[in-house]
Amino acid sequence: MGNLKRFLVVAALGLAAGIVACSTVEVSTDFDPAATFGQYKTFSIAPLKEFDELTAGRIETALSQALQAKGLQKVAEKGDLTVAVAAKISNQKQINSTGYGGYGWGGRWGGGMSTTTVQDIPVGTLVVGLVDTSTTKLVWRGTATKTIEAGSTGQQKQEALNNAANKMFANFPPGSAK
């Protein structure tokens, strides 16, 4: 295989890996090490006023399923934990450069072109806080970040939120998974 062909194959594989990597959910969590997570049996979700009804319903469904899978029971109000949610959408710059052509022999190079494009990629961040209802103290926080796919259906949005919530709570309560 010639050098140009080998370069194009490697570049295509790298681009494909980059697209897959960009579509994954990035999650981080933090918690109060003094909190006794075994004492929490129930949760309630604080009103999601900053969201439209469809989005609020999707978020509530995803978080409820993830927490119930961890053995917590959902109650209408005054659960042991209050789930507080915030979200934001920001733009990341994506710079793509493509070069091709050019030739060389005997120390001389010639020709070739390159094109650079800059795109704004929307990125959604969901922040979930678990507050001890009796003390109003934040005991756990999770953050999930993912690029937003344009033209997603309602089902795709729900699946993305479910995935984010499941990843966020994968090691909840703290110390439960190694």
C-alpha cells in the first residue's frame, strides 16, 4: 500500500474514532464523605421549573429509574433526599482541517491544498444534586455532559437522558462499586 493510501486509511480511522468518542456521555461525581448514604431510603424530585413539560418529564423519568434501580423509593414530597436539577447548553468550537495533494522528489515539494472549517457544536450539561432533606445539605452531585444531536426524536432524547443518568449513578451510593 502506498504512503498516501496508508495515510488516508489511518486518517479515516482516526476520524471515525473521534466521532464515536465525541458522542459519548462524560460523567463526573462528587460527594460528602461524612454522609451516611445507607440512611437514605426515599427521594423526591424538586420541581423542574426551568424546563418545558416534555424535557422535565424526560429528566424525571431518567433520574427516577436510575435511583429506583439503586433501591431508593420515589415519594411525591419530603423524601430522605431531594433531587435538584440544573442544565445548560453551551457551544464548543470544532476545527476541522483537511489537506491533500502535494508531491515531492529530490528535496522539492509542490502543490497541495488545505481547507479549514470551524463549527459550533452544542453541548448539553446536566447537573444533579442530592440534598439531605432534613439538613438541606448537599451530599452528592453528578454532572453529565454530551454533544446534542440535531434532529433527535423524543425517544432518542429519552434514551440519551437514561444513559446519562445510569452512568451518573453507576457507583451510587459512593463506595458501592469497585
